[in-house]
Amino acid sequence: MIITKKERKGILIIRRYLTVFFSCIAIALFFLVISLSNAPSYIKDEPDACINCHVMVPQYVSWEKDVHKLGTTCNDCHVPHNSLVDHFWFKIKDGLRHATVFSLRWEPQVIRIKPAGIRVVQNNCIRCHEKLVKPGIFSMTAGQTGIIGGDRKCWDCHRDVPHGRVQGLASSSLVRAPGQDSKKKD
């Protein structure tokens, strides 16, 4: 079958319209996902961003009751601070992992920190409490001493800091996070 110039022109016009149409749909879907996921909140260091996903409510509430609330946010402990590149690369990498896990409903009952997160949190504990930590040994003002190194982490002794004994989604079922109403509105 031979296609005439007029038919070819018609096909090109239809192709252009379809390209524009599907591009508009893709752009609309992109902005819809950005809006529904509250993605802009993750750029900032506000702890409220950590409870966009309901599974983090127990961790948020336990932090909120801890002394660390007075001077820290989630990112002060859970994101590297050695350089801006590492800081944002870790946020992007961790954020994409979280988005995938929570969007596909793969979240575990008990949330456990990953090895990369363990290194970051340990380094940030030492960074913030550097006046109390000496190489290989740390000392407290109360006269307690211990050794940090090898496999030992700050939370091996400080088990309740800052999240208490939160074990899973069911461990604090009656907890209300900011933005949650105690009564349903009609």
C-alpha cells in the first residue's frame, strides 16, 4: 500500500497531537504524584516530614517526648553532615528507598535501621557529643566511662535514646501524631 503525501501529513499531525496529549498526561501524573506524596516536605529538615508515612508515627512521638527534641531534628541524627553532597545524596537515596517501600506496602512491622544508617547515626552521636567523646574512650560528667569502638555503638548503653523501646507499629497504637484528629469530622 502506497501512502500519499496528504495521508503522510495527516499521520504526522495525529502523531504530534498524540505526543502532546501523552506528554500532558505524563506531566499531570508527575505533579499529582509530587502533590500526593508531599514530596516538597522532604527537602526541608522538618520532623513532620517523617510522619507523612503513618508507620513512622511511633518513632516521631518517642522523639517528641525525648530531650533531643529540644535541639535536634530527624535529619540531625539520620543524615550525614560531613558535606552537602553526602547530605543530599543520602537523603535522595534513603528517600527513594522509603518511597518505594511505603508505596508498594513492603514496610516491615518492626522498622530496623540499615547498615548505612547505623554508620551515619553513630557518627552524628559522636559529632554532637564531641565534648564528651575522646578517641577510643568516652567520659560522662557523672563519672561514667566506657569504650566506643569496634562493634559497640552509643545506643548499646543508651538504649532508650531517643526513640525509647519502640518495637513496631502495634507498640504505640493509641499514640496521636500532629495532624491526626481524635474524632472523625463529618
